[in-house]
Amino acid sequence: MAIIVGIGWLIILCTFIVFFAAGAISQHEKKRVAKDMEDPYSYLFDIYEE
């Protein structure tokens, strides 16, 4: 029973991580100004917005 509960919590935790990551990415896309970026995934590494 403990294994099933642990797997359930793991699934819930992963769901929250995906949900919040998707929200953060969509907010970044809304705030993005017209920048010429060659790499479509460069916003994932743009920490200090330099």
C-alpha cells in the first residue's frame, strides 16, 4: 500500500512541476520583446536577460 501511495505522490509532484514550468514558459513568451534569437530554446538559459 505504501508503494502505491508513493507512486501517487510522485505522479502528483511531476504534474505540478510540468504545470508550473509550462506557466513560466508561457509568461516568458508573452513578455518577450522582438528579439532576433537563432536558438528557439535560448530562453531556457536566459537567466539574467542580458
